[in-house]
Amino acid sequence: MSHNNFSGEFPQDFINLSSLVHLDLQHNNISGNIPSFISRLSSSLEVLSLRNNSLKGSIPEGISNLTSLKVLDLSENNLVGYLPSSLGNLTAMIESPEGSCLPLVCYMARVNIELQDLAVNWKKSKQGLVNRNLYLYTLLDFSKNKLLGEIPASLGNLKSLKLLNLSNNDFSGLIPQSFGNLEKLEGLDLSHNNLSGEIPKTLSKINVLNTLDLSNNKLTGRIPQSPQLDRLNNPNIYANNNGICGMQIQVPCSSTETEPPEEEDEEKNEEETMFSWKAAFIGCSCGFLTAVAYRIGYSNL
């Protein structure tokens, strides 16, 4: 039902479709608020796209009741207000078996019908994605609205999320540290907002991140380093911020922005003046634990 001239408000009759799995109403002229009864849509609903309509008002908290939802696209509307923290409870985006796909979309894939426009039609989204089977992606897209406030840290609960687009809104505050928990995230677009502070070091834990855009914000400080982030060295990713620096964009950081040195082992200083078996034991233990911590940390990158 996409790309038609449907107008008027979101039809309440949809709640009677108890087996509805895929609802694609993008590129129409549906107006009014997203109704609260949207939470009563089919419990089997996996795809909901209302992109490029004339929807206004806020995103209802109850949308998180759609526990089977794997693709939610509300981009290119006139939505306002805050992003509900309850979105972090979208069950199907928290745990999803690797390699699974949406039943209806899998069928469509078998007959060579792709949902490219639905699932990944956002800036740079097709560049460098690990999995070319687009129907496997879990997606949240709220771009090109008028949403504001801080980005909910609860989005970090969505460990199966692969694409997150919050660009072209008015989000402020810090990028949540919890985003480091999005271990399957391949695409992240936070560009054209009012985000401030430093890029969280936790992003370095996402070792499948292939598409990133943090441009046109108010971010400062050093870009975190990791094998994956170091590959994302296009300066446009970080353009038009307050003071981003780092080796990825070949902009040196000042002395005040350098990484803080690791704290020296107190036992090391003590050993310079007095050596004892106790000090030696503590030093060896600390060294062993440091080595273990390093190996664990490195393996998680």
C-alpha cells in the first residue's frame, strides 16, 4: 500500500487484522497523530513503515507493545517531542536468532522482491554493510522529524539492532554510553542534531560498525580508537562539529585532549626504594590481572 495517494488519519480498522505481519504505508499522505491504538496492532507485526507521510504529534509510548517488531520506520514526517524510552523494550530487537528473517519478507526474497526502499533507504546505508541480504536487517529510523531532548539510553538494550538512524532532528545532550552494547549495529546516523560532549569510547566495542555519520553536531574531543573505528576515516563522518580530533581524520589533538596516561602501579614506586616478597607478589598479581584484562578487552573488539 505504499506510494499511493492515501490520505486522512491512520485507519483504526487495522487493529482487526490479527495476523498482520507487514504494514507498509510509506509515501502516502496520512495525516494526524500516530494513534494510541497502534499498540493494539497484531502481535505478529514485524514491519511497520509510515515513512514520508504527514504525521504529527509525538510517538506514543505504547508502540513498544509491538513486541515482534523488527523494522520501525517513522522517518520524514512532522513528529515532535521526545523519543520514548520504552523503545528499549522492543523484544524482537533485543534478542533475535542470528540469520533469522521476517517470514513474509523471506518469501518475498525468494521471488526476488527486495525491500530496499523500506529497510535501508537512508544516507550511505548501502555502503559497507556486512550482510547484503537486506531483508535480514532490524531497523529503527526516526530521521527527518522534529524530535528533541536526549537520546534514551534504553536504546542500548536493542542488541540485535543493525541500523539506527536519528539524523535530522533536534536531539541534544550526549551520545549514550549504552550504544556500546549494540553489538550487531552496522549503521549509525546521528548527523544534523545538537549532540554535544565527546564521542563515547564504548562505540569502539562495536566491531561490525561499517556506516557512521556524526557530522553537524556539537561534538568535541578525541575520536575513540579501535580497529573498526580506525577504518572509518572519512572526514565527512565528523564534519562540522566543535572540535573533533584524532588520527582517523588526521587532525592532531592538543595536549588537553590526549588520552589520560594509565595510572602507575603503586607497588612499582615502592619497589624502587624497598623490595620485599610481599611487594613482588602484589606486583606479579597486578601484572597478571592486567594481562588477562587486556586479552579479554582485545578479544571483545
